[in-house]
Amino acid sequence: MNISHLSEPLLPSALNAILAPVAEAIGTPHGNAATDELRAAAHIEQPKRADRPTAVSRAGADAEVARSYAKTLAASINKTFGPAPLVDVPRESTLGLWRSQLDSAFKEPGFLAWARRENLDTAYLKVNPSRGEISGYVGGSIKTFSLLDDSGWSDVSRTLLSISSVFAPEPQQEFVYPLYGHGDQVPLNLVAQFYGEPNTPTTAQVNARIRQLFQKPGFELPDHYVAPRSDEALSAHQQALGDNADRHALITALRSQVGDASGRIDLDAVKIAIDPRSSLFASEQRSEMSVAQVLRQEGNMIPVNAEQAFEAAQALSFDLAHRAPGVESGGVKQSDIKLNRRTPLRLMQSLIDEWKRLHRAEVSDAQTGPGADSLLRLLMNSLPQTIRTMTADNPALVMDQLIRSPEALALGGDAQRLFKLIKTPTSAIESVNAALVHDLDANPAKSRFNVTGYDLYNKDNIGLSPAEIVKRFIAHLEPKVGVDLAPVAARLLLSAVAPELLVKNIPPGIIYGSLAWLSFCISVMRIELQVPGASANMTYNQVMAYGDVSLLSFESDSEMSAAMHDAMVAWGFANNLIENSSKIGVTATEVERIWKVLKEILWASEALNTLPTTREALALKELKRVFPDIDPTLKVLQDTNVKHTPMSLLDIYMSGPVKVDKWKSLDEQKFPYSQMKSRIGELEPDINKTFSEAFQDYRTTHESAWGIQFKFQLSLLPIADQEKISQSDVSFFEVSRPFLDVLPSPLEVFATRVFWPRKPTEQELKELKGTQGLLMKVVDSKGEVSTYSVLPFEGRIVKEDSVPGSRTGFDDSSYFSDQGKGYVPGSLHVYSPYGLLNEVRDPPDVAGQKPGSYFSKKTNALARSVGSFAVQTYEDLKLKAAGVTEIEKGRAIDESLKEFFLSLVPFYDGVQDARKGDIKGAAFNIGFDILGFALPAANAGRKASKAGKGLLTILKRGVFAGVGASVGYTDSADIAKNLNKGARAGYRDISYLASKSDELLSKLRGNYKSYDVSKVYKEGDIVKGFFKSAEDNVWRPTVAVLRNGGWYAYNVITKTPFGVQAAQFGVVTALEE
């Protein structure tokens, strides 16, 4: 009998009685042989109910579970339909304790708040721990939430899924919650899953198992089930539940803050309860603490206003630890084996060579071809054939299986012992991965700019998506390791040097060289610095949602510069702003150049997201300036000589100069016009002139902004195209559709009516003109012609396959707001020169100065042409913004203005979608790169305080502002120095450390005390101190844990030690001696 066939209710338990006849079958009926076993054991007492007083020990309670399980199993042999039979489980038993833990997880305040937000009915939930999924009813239909969606499930489910995995530990196992039955009963199949009961498909096997359990009541857990069900694991999960409760209380308190009259808040006065199960309670022994105290102890900055508090709550709501690579799957965290010195390199190579020698002999036939003798090939041979055939379609799954295979773990264990690494559940996986990466590329200086001799961010990859770059990298590896292994080899190497290329669901609009790409890469590295390997288990949306939150801890402040370094270098190279993509550092001159470009584009982005101020808004502002306590929209004014419908002062003022004595108020109490007349002269005399001047400023600003956008899009073209444009004659053409209307002629030819072309009016010609793009014609010195569609409102420059004017059927959909619907098939377009022919040639780049195409005189001239074209139709926009004087129409002017702007500039609606966090709508309307920026990731689980901050916020709070301001950097040289130095900088000057010790240690994450030289520490104690690296002989402020008599670095987010034992660890006063 297969116990897994026993089903749990498919709907909430209240419906079981009604639906029992159609419930899932348990299995085929067995004979009654087991009944005899049950009678033979009649002398055994019924297990006591958990709610009755009992003094049985844990072992005794576990024995009761085994006996109850055997009886239930025997009694259910002939049962074929209905819900799974129930087993009595004393609460003192191991299973009973874990069942209570499971109940606590589903009652966790953070989970319940998430469920309410998602309208998830918690009365029926199905959990699949191996897939990280939960399903339930949302609005009457079943909905499944996964770790890769944008609901926020991944941020509230780590502890719940970890506890659930004890009840459904194997792949594809699942269970329904709430559990069917009373509080001290558990469905039979769930008991079997918990204890790893063997599969018993036949009656004889069922009878044998029942006999065993009666003779020796108890369960023998599989080896890999023991640790997850241990008392230590139970205590760890209990503490995790307490920590989660504290975290939820902290987030809730931060989100609820409202500032005083000055906007400030006092978090020292805001108290939260501390859960008695939590690690904070264990260390502080306090049932209540202030929000500021909790934040301060964790090494976080203290918000001073409601907006900062909300952003702090956003940062705290992310659970990066849940994305960390796991024991069973999830990729790999890079090992801390440092192979940049001769001895470690020699040791690793010797280990690999010896392992190859031993395992090569086990291969019967000598293998040939690329990579035949590689460590990757030898380990792959140990995998099942079904897995080996998946290398091209699912290299992530193959890699997971490869580095977790018994052979790989054995090699990883050897490497772990050789390098004296701390043993953790994943350390062997990390060690074998290091060996594989070393065997594929022994260069200790490997990076994203040079891995197996390939620069991932070389000039030929500019403008390509991450998927295309990975495809090219795989092609580079094929001659080295073989076509079949190249995808897996690529993933192994990318996990070590370029994790941004492993993120899931990256939109195709994110291309190398764009600001969207820069923002994305910085966000990935922020994550990797905290939880290595996590980004490969996240989607683009999740990465960008995290990247958009404010820096919370002092440590993350310093991490930002390290996160930005490689991305800034690659971006600068792609945009022709620095010389070499593979350089280690950037100069102050290069920083100035990069920052100048970024500031221009950031400014252009903000400018193009701004609507013009309407004439009504200007008039209202002016009237309120002079008459702050009067409502100028009241319709109470009437001509002194003519009776008519009353008008408002706003209408009159917008219509022209106000003739003071012409008007009287029909309600002097509400609108004392007789007293106001003397001050009418203080108003700006001609609001229409004011409006025209304001709109002209708006138009001029937009003209510059569109020109900047063109310069940036030009810099994203392939290098060959950029160079050709810089050394060629360039001209622009407006694209129009032909006027095809005709008039009947009085003549007839052979009785056939003749039609003559009709001369179009100016308005008709205007309507035929494509206002959404320009055709750019490029003629080089040899007379070869290239054409490009310059489409500012789509944020694209598209190279055409042929010269459009030479053929019919040119796709003009991007040039017209009707998306090509008005084009008459077979007709030829009309091309009219726009602006002057540009015959300027850019001078060659001078080594060390490298102006780049973005700054060239030719590019600036071309940009001015594009900018002036883009604002041509702004006169129509001006008429719309001017509006009308009737107040009822004026109230609708904002909406009609938006609608008109949408027809004029197609990307406008996409900008609005982006501001609202609607990534799908924005992507549909404008793509992802209208100005090179990543749009905010959609996340129903959290609402950003200011949607669409993206890279703008990152840069302003990063190296160029946030980090710079926090440490006193004021010029480019200091910024460059900080950018190159990166996070977790090392210190050689002991005297400097002595003066800055407390400050440096307080900025580390985590609520841990500083190392005390006079204290005797015990196994597992965690402290903050200075860790000396044997690699570069410098001291680094580090959180460390005592394990096996030595100090090891400790990740406070994943709560795991890592790396080699510290050569020295302690406080500065001890280091000086």
C-alpha cells in the first residue's frame, strides 16, 4: 500500500462531508490480513490524547505516535475513498512539537498581513515546500504564489517554508493547511512524510511494516532527516519566528509614522513589543524597546521624517536570506578560497590533478574532443543521462545537480579540508564550484572583463541584451569544453564573475550600455555583496524593487561604491567615456566625464516627465498672490451695465486686462470686490504674456532634453556605426505620406473619366507629415549611404536595411501616431530636408582625453536638429495648455491636456504607468529605454513612496552624493578614490584603527557586542571585531563567530559562517600590543 496515495481534503474541512464521495481514492483495496495483526496487539493500550494530562517522556510520546500510526495504517487498508485517516499525535512528541511550530508559522503576523493584502483565504492553503509555492483561494479562484512573483511572498515565507519542508521534505510533496482533524491529530500521509516512512505498495509490505511498528514502536529516520527535525532545528525555527514577529512590528511602526508640523518624527518615543522567542529578547531581556533602539543596535540609520521611515520599512521588508543558495538547489555562493597567490593556486591545481588521475582510470573508453579531460566533463559523466541531455535547455538545473552530486561533494569536502574552510551545509558545494571554475579558467585575476580570455563587456557587445551576451559567451566556450557542456560551463563561470547575467526574466530592453543596464547591475551587486549567489534566484523585477529602496545601514552605505565600480567602468567604456573596460580603477577625469553625462541624462529625464503649466494655473497662482484669502473661481461678478450670467475673476483675468470699474460683486460678503478693486493693479497686467513666456521656457527646456536623449541613443549604436556617423555627411529628412486626393476633370478619354491631382491645403499637408521621427541619411567618403530612423518618442535609433526612398512599402508606423494605419499600400513617401547638411568631421580621439561621441561638436549639432524637430508640434500643445475661460471647461483642462499630450507624445502614458509602478503598462507603451532608465519594478506587495526613482536615487545617494556626503568627499578625485576603494576596505594603520574602532564597528550590521579581550567566549558566540586577512595583510571590521576554537567571518543576513579561520581577530587595543 502506498501511503502517499492517502489524500487530504481538497477544500476546507467544513465541506468534506458533502464532497467525501468524490474525494481522491486512497488506493486499491487490500485483504484483511492486517486485521489479525491488530487483534494480536490488542493488549497494547490506546495512545493517550495529547490534551489529557500525561507525564510521558518525549521518547514515550514518540512511541505512542508509532503505535497510533500502525493502528491507523492497519484500519485503513480497505478504505478507498474519503479524506486521509487521522493519527493521534501527542503534543509532547517530536511530531507534535513540530506541528505546533507549523501552526505558529501560519499565525505569524507578517504572513497574515501579506495574506490580507493579497486577499488570500487562509482557510484553505496548499503548500509545496520544494517548489516554494503556496496556493489558495483569491476571489473565489485558486491562485498559486511563487518565490519568483512580485507579490512579496518570497519576503514572508522563509521560515514558514522551512518548517513546512519537515512535513513535505521530498520533491513534489505537498500538504493542505489547516491540517485536517483536531489539534492532536495529523493525517496519516503527513505522518509518513514527516518520518520518511518507506513506500509499501503491496499488502505483504504493509503487514510487515505494521508488525515492525508493534514489535518496536518508533520510527527510524533517514540520515538526512535527522538534523532538520532535531531539537536544535526546532529551537532555531522558534527563534526565527520570534525574529520575524519583531521585524513585522518594526516595519509596521515605521510605516505608520506621521510627522509633526515640521515634518519630523521621534522614533525614540515609539515603542514596539519584543517577542520572547526572538534573538533580540535573548540578548537584551527586554519585552519592549523603542524603534530607534532596535534600528541603532542593528547598525542602521535612524529616520528623521515620515518619508525616511517609510523607506526604511521598505528596506527591512526584503528578505535577501531567502534567496541564498541552498543545500538542495539555488545555484551557489562563491567560495572564499582565495586563489590569487602562488601557494593556494598550487594546492588547488594539485587537488584537481590528483582527482582527475583517480577518476580518469574509472572511465573505460578514452574520451576525445574539446574538454575531454576537464573536471567538468568527468563530473558530468557521473550524472544520469536524463540530466546530461538537459544542458542546453536548462543549464541551471544541470549545474545544481552537478555540484550537489556525491562525487562533486566528495571533491568539495577534500578542498574544504585542504584550505581549512569552516564546515557549513553548503561549504562543500562552494568548494567544488571553486575547483570547477579554476579548472575552466586558472587565471586568478578573472573578472567580467576577462574570463577564459573573453571580455563580456567588449565593444562588440555594446547594445546587446544579457541573453545575447551569454549566447556569445557560450559560443566562445564551445571550442574549449564542447558544445554540450558550454552552457553549463558558462553558468559556472558567470556565477563567479558576472551574476547580473544570471538574473531571471530580464526584459529584452535592458541592453549593455544603457542606463537601465547600469541601474540593474548596481542593484545586483548590492545584493551580491550582502548575500552572494542570491541574485541568480531572483527576477529582474525583484532585483530592481530592492535596488529602488534607500540605503538603511551604515555598512550598506559603504557597500554602494563597491557595487557601482565595475558597472560604472563598463558603462563608461560602452559610452566611449573611458579608455578600457578591463581597467581596475577610474581616474578623476573619467569620473567627471561620466558624471557629466549622467547629470545631463538625469536632468533630461526629469524634464521630459514634466507637463507644461497651464494658463489657468498661472492665473490662479497670481490671483492667490495678491488675494490669498479670496476664492477667484466664484462666479459672482457681473457687468455694471449689462445683466448676464455671473463670471469669476479668474475668467475675467484670463480673458484680458481687467477693467476695474466695469464689474460688481453680487455677493460682497463672500467676494468683497468693492474692497479688492484698489489692489487689482498689483496683478501681473497680462497673464497671457506670462503664460507665453513660461511655455517658451518649457519648450526650450524640452528641446534641450530631446537633444540629450538623441545623444545618448546615438552612443548606444554599435561602435562601427558611431565612427561612420562621426566621419560622414549627415542630413535629416521629414517623412510624409503622399497627397493622393484628386479632382474630376471635364475631359474624357475614350469615354473614361479623367481625374487631376488636387493641390493640397497647408492643413492637409500638415496632417500627412510624420511628427514622430526623422530619417537620418549618412554618406561616407566613398559615397556609401546608410539610413537610420531617429525616433525620439520611442527612445530608439534604428538602422534601416535599405534607403527608404528607393522603395515602396517603407514601414512608417513609428513616424505617425496612427501606427501606420493611414498608409496607402504601394505609395511612395515624400522626404523633405530638415535643417542643414552637417559636413563636420570629428577629430580622432586623443589618448587619455577621449571626448567620446557624446561630447563631440558634430553630435551636439545633430542633437540640436533632433531637439528642434521634437518640439515642432508644441504649438498645438500650447493652445491646449492655454485652455478656455469658462470655469467648467477649465476644470477638465488637466485631463484633456494629458490626452492631447498622449496623442502628441506616445510615451507619455508609459511615463505615467511607470510612476504608478505599472511595469507592464509602461513596457507596452514606451519600452524600457526611453531615456536609458530602468522602470520601477511592479510589486503589488509594497508601494514605493516615490515611484520611478531608480537610478536617479541610486546615484544621488551613492558615490556621487550619499557616500561622498557621509564621509566628506567633495571633488572628483575623492569620489574616484572612494569608487575604486569599494566596500569593506582594509586598514593597515593600527593607530588609525585605535581612534576609529568604535565608529567602524558600530556601522557593521547586526545586534552584536564588540569583542572583549577580557571575556572568555564559548562555541557559537558572535561578536564584532577586526579580522586580519592573510591574503593582503590588512585588518577589516568584521562580524565573527567562534567555531571549533577559532574565529570565522559571519554573514548576519543568512546567519552562517564562511571562509577560512582568522589568522588574528580581536580589538584594536589588543592588536597594538
